[in-house]
Amino acid sequence: MTRALSPGGVPGADVAEYYARRAAAGIGLIITEGTWIDHPSASNEEAVPRFYGEDAIAGWRRVVAAVQEAGGKIAPQLWHVGLTQKHDLENLYEAATDVSTVKLTPSGYIGVDEKISNGSTEREIEDAIEAYGKGARQAMAAGFDAVELHGAHGYAIDQFFWDVTNRRSDGWGGRTLAERARFGIEAVRACRAATGPDFPIIFRFSQWKQQDYAARLASTPQELASLLEPLADAGVDIFHASQRRFWEPGFDGSDINLAGWAQKLTGKPAIAVGSVGLSSEMLESLLEGKGGDVTDVDELLRRMERDEFDLIAIGRALLADPQWPLKLREGRLAEAAPYTKEVLLALN
């Protein structure tokens, strides 16, 4: 949930207090906003926190201490935007930097036949993989409880997965999703090698992309398995399946959502997410300025009671009201503050 409230990329005391308020209200695991890995062109916004450099890591240590003292656990989300150079959704590919210097993209494409850069070299790809491993090592050293790799929404890792943006014919591309999975697999392997066998690694993935909400990496469960199973073998412990609406089926013929399929296919725990407790979905709120009225969670509870997935992620509802989990537990969810677009600009 990027808010760009860390000047110079350094999370301050206000950021630590922001996360600690949510831990104190009963959130079990906090996955941070996206945080930049140490690699050229990883970032597209100066005030988004970074995950390298002495000052930034010191800031993250304060965040970790505050969250854990409040009774929660916390994982940083390691992020590289690839060719997604602008922070605002309306101008994603209006270059914040000279696109000729971008150093992580499979083929330089942002959409069907829309090429704005050259593909990365073998060395540039290997350097990026090393940066993911460095980030995971840094997370463990800083006292985090887990680490998440952002492999969704059309960002760097996802650009390697998607056939529209990955046109490579070498070992980093291919006709099938299984072939295009290599970059993500190697990034996970680097994180696992850096942390050892017992540090939890979460991997976030999605079908949809910011530039194409109808995009699909996998058309069948079998095709999805060709991506998720090798990621699990590489070291993923938990899959975080990003959907715009958690109740929508992952594939035709079953009402199981994407997280449910991840659990079913890999045997790993899965996190579901998408418009929990709100009447509008994320992109409507960002692009159209729609708020989100508070709704019940009956459908969520029904799915969790049948063990369709293991964890649920709360985004906008928790931004709007730090007390959301406490109000849910006490049967006071109707009292929760509604989401508005403006809460992204505040550390409430």
C-alpha cells in the first residue's frame, strides 16, 4: 500500500508509529508497503522507502522494534518496478528516468507491441537477482519475521512472467509460462540462499496487470501450477495471490479463488486479498476517486471456514482505520471508518 511518505527513502519515527498502531489492534502479520531493492531503476518515487543504505535500514529497524513490541510480526515487501516508471496509475510509463538507462526489463515492452526500451543483458538480470538476495539477507539481519517478493501487478518480476512483456528467446524467456518463470525462480533461490532454510519467504503474484486488468498469466490451473510449483521448490513458503475482488473465482468451473488454487496446487499456505470489507475495489478508488463503504465479511468467513485459503490481507480498510481488526473481533465493524482516497496521503 504505497503512500510515499518516507522522505529520501528513509522511514521515520512516524512510519514506525503508523505500523505499530495496526499491530497493537490485532494484525498478526504486517507486510510493509513496497520497498526498493538495491538495483538501478528499481524505484519510481523518491519518497517510497528503500531497503538499502545505512539510514534506511536503521529506520526499518525502528519499525520492526515498534511492531514487535506491539505484539505483531512484520515482513518487508521487496520491490522493483521494472519499466513501470511513474508512481501514478494514469501515467505509468511516462519515463521518470531516461528509458534507455533502465536496467531490468525482459524485452523492453510495456504492452502488446509497445516497446519503449531494450531488453536487459544477462549481467543486468543477474545483478537484479543478486539484489533480491541482498534484500532478503538484510531483512533477516534487521530482525524482520519474514520477507515478501513482489511478483505481481506488472512490475519487474511479473514482466518476466507475462508473454506480452517477455519476448525473449534465450534462457530468460520462452513460449510457455514455465519457461518465463525462470527470473522469479532465481530471485527466490537467491533469497533462500541468503537466509537459510527457516526464514519465511512470501511470494506475491497476480493475473491482472496495471496496464491490463483482464490479463492472465495462466488460463488453467495446470498452467498456474507450472509457475507456482517451481517457485515453491525454489523456497517459497507462502503464496500471496492478489485479486481485485477476493470472492471472484480463479478459473472457470470452480468458485475457488486464486489463493485457493495456489494452496491446492502447491500444498503451501496461501494469502487472499482484494476489497475485503469495502464496497469498491482498489483501482476504482485510485483512478475514479471512489471511496469504499464498510461492508460485512460474511463471504470471507465462509471461505475461511472451509479452508479455501489460510490468511487474508487487508489493505485499504486498514489504511482507513487502524482499529479495523479490533472492531471486527468485537463485532463493531459497522463503526469502522470508510476508506477514501485521501487516506493514502496520511499516516493515520
